[in-house]
Amino acid sequence: MKATLSETEKRTLAERIMWHLNFHSTRMELPVFYQFALPDGALMLVGDSRKGERRSLVCWSATGNAQALTVAIINRARGSSLTEPWFVDLTPKQHEKVVGKLTTAIEYVHRNRDANWVRRGDAAYVDTMSDPAPLPQPTGERPAFGFFA
């Protein structure tokens, strides 16, 4: 049986992912993919993109057939700056809503982790438990197999 994460662990991971996204969202050229390392070898793919005057984060998990499954979508509020870091000026209620979406995504990704997942060349790899530091812009190709092939 696979280990599960406690509510405290999921919340800590969600807060750290938010911290990383705040840091990286003004430094990386859109669209960009991040692959966040979770406990027990799980990897959560997060895409940051802009469509028109809206900016969105999409979280994916791999499924048994190596396809990606969308597990969360987080949109910036209408009229929000497209260039400011993510999650700036959130009300406590908005903050909790984002944390809730991320903890649900983290739980799903962790529960369905697969030893065959691979690091993607087109995604910036982020050690979720490390402090944010500048990352190179990903330039690699999607893997021929595994996660979101």
C-alpha cells in the first residue's frame, strides 16, 4: 500500500509550491512548465500560461496509460496584472481557495504516483522543499515516453 500524506504535509507542499510560483512567475518566459518534486518520487506538472488578458495555472498528473490528467486549474482574477508574481494581494479567503485546490491536486498526484514517470526536458524541475532559486528556461523536448508524452 502506498504511503499517504497528512493534511499538514499537503498544506506545507501547497504553500511551498505557491512560494516557488511567486518567485519564478516573473522570471520565466510564458508559457512555461514546471515539474514539482513531491514525496516518494511523485512529480506534479504545472503549466503557467497566458491566453488573451487572462493567466492560468494548470496542474497535471500522469495516469496509468502515460497520459496527463488535469487535476487543478487556477485562474488569475479578471483585471489582475499579468506581470506581477502569482498569488500577490490575495485575500485570506482567496488564499485558502488556492491552497485547497493545490492540496487536492497534490493528494491526487501523490496517490497515483508511478515509478515510470520521467523528468520532462521541456519543464523546469523544482525541488519543492528547497528555497526558490533562479531556474534556466526549459528548452528540451517532451520525453518520448512517460509523463505527458
